[in-house]
Amino acid sequence: MEMKILYAALMALAGWIFFYICVRQLVFNFTVGYPLISKLKPTGESVFYAKAARHLNNISVIIWFFIVAGISFVVIRFAPLYLQVSFAVGFISCILLFIKKLGPKDKKNLEAFLRTYSRFALPDDLRTAMYNADVPKVHAALRASGFDIRFDK
């Protein structure tokens, strides 16, 4: 009986880690990646290469989708019911913990986007500001390029 409790606790931890690492990245791609790339798309290829950024985001979505689907299949197919429930409890508890931190309005998500997609910014000042995740300098660099795009709205 003690081992079943230990296994259930480990599966709850695995469910928590599964959301935190895998599902959260997939959610990031849909709630932060695509919307902010779309915001930068009107700048054209002279300021931000949105086509390549979208391509990178698409690849990330496909990879994380297969990882999430594979782990979900293994848990559903091979784990007994009590371990599946434990996994779901850990998963749901992590969702409840991070629900307000999903999306582009969270400062850490915006900074992660800026650092990740800085390689697609063509002007040096914009690329440097994005890499440093300095939002006011990013806005200033975009205004200097002729675009008034705000990320904090």
C-alpha cells in the first residue's frame, strides 16, 4: 500500500511537471507567440521578418504537440486509474497555479518572446532592445522605424 501512495505522489508531481514544461510551452506558442508575431507583421520585412518567426513558432507547436500527445498516450494507455487520477490532480493544480501567468500581458512571457524572436528583428537597435527585453527601447526602435506598435496593450 505504501508503494501505491508513493507512486501516486510521483504521478501527481509528473502531472505538475508535464503542464509546467510541455503544455505551458504549447500554450505560450498560441497565446503569446502567434499574437505578438501578428502584431509585428505590419512592419514588413524591413523591420521584423514575421514569416520566419511564424515558421519557427509553427515548428515549436508541432514538436510540443507530439510531445504532449505522446506523454498523454503513455499515461492514459499504461497507467492504472489511480495513477491517471494522480497525474490529473498534479496537472490541474499546476494549471490553477499558473492560469493568470499565461498570455502576453505577463511580463516574463513578453520578455521570453522578445528574447526568443529578437533574431528576426533587422535593425540593430531593435534587435538589441528585443534581446535585452527592454520594452521601452523596443517601442522607441519601432517608432524610429515608422511603426507605433505597443506590446503592453
